[in-house]
Amino acid sequence: MKAFLSRYWLTVSISVIVLLLFSLEPTSSNWLQYHRDLVNSGEVWRFFTPNLVHLSLEHTLMNLASLWLISLIFRPLLKLSDWSIWLVALFIANIVGMHLWLPELTSYVGMSGALYGLIAACCVAEFRLKVKISALLLVIVGVKIFAPQILGMKSEYDEIIGGYIVEESHIIGYMQGIILGLIWPKGRLNKPAFGTLMKKPIN
């Protein structure tokens, strides 16, 4: 247990914070969600905190499940300090990206855009470490993100989460993740986590 907490304490901490904030709704969203007018009036913490609040319990659990899946697969790719930098950078970059490129967006909650950025960054970084299957995963994730935009499909998750998915946040996060994975110093990458996982024998 101690080794697990040592490796995943950041994911555990985020999960606890997110669940605690959900228990304090709607007050937590009132103070922490992205709101364009309030950001423009100086409440700059809303460039980060929208990732920590959600529309519903279903929305909360879906995002936390995704965070844990990505962490369990890719966490060994980076030192914990660098993993922390990636998460914080993508959390902020995704909200800033929407603020700049989606002027019609007035409010937003959730971390799915940043999570798409995280998986894209991990895939690109692993591809730089010669893990070809990571490129395939990157393409699959890209198809999932861009298909609704190209085909004009409504997200199947809208009714589940109790609101509508801002698909553009996924695209922005995905592109930011690709950039992060490309520019991150190769010398600061550890062993390819996904590649190692795929090579493990099945008992």
C-alpha cells in the first residue's frame, strides 16, 4: 500500500479533492467553474479549478475513472515531479485554450479535455521512445475525438452526465497534448510504460 500511494499520491489526491468538492455542490461549482465574465473580471483561478468540479456524479466518476486508467498505464513514463507538471500544465492550458478560441463559451466544468491531452502527450512521448503501438492508440483516440465534429454526431454521454459535452475541449486538449509530448525533453522520459505493459505475458 505504501508503494502504491508513493507512486499514485497525486492521482489519489486529485480524486479525493474532486469527490469532496462534489459533496459541496452547488457551492463548489459557483466558486470554481469556468465563467467567462468572472475570469475577465479577475478571477484567474478559474483557469485551473474547473477541472475539479463536475455536472453530476456520473460525470465525476467517468472523469476519475479515465484519470486512473491513464495513470495506471502511463505513470511509469515520467518521474512524479514531471507527471505533476504535465497534469497542472494541461489542466490550465485546456481552459485557457477554450477561453481564447471559443468566445461563445460562457461556462465549463470537468477535466475530460485535459485528460485527452494527457493521453495524447503520453502516446507521443512513447512513440519517441520507439513504441509503435502508442501511435496506433493516438490515432484511435483522435478518431474518437474528431468523428463527432466531422459527422455531426451528438455525444452519447450528454444524457448520462446531465449536460452537454464541449467537444472542442477534447480537440484543444488533444492538440495541446501532442505538442507537449513532442517538445518535452526526451532525456526526462523514463522507460516506455505502455510498451512495457503490452509486452507482459498473460498468465
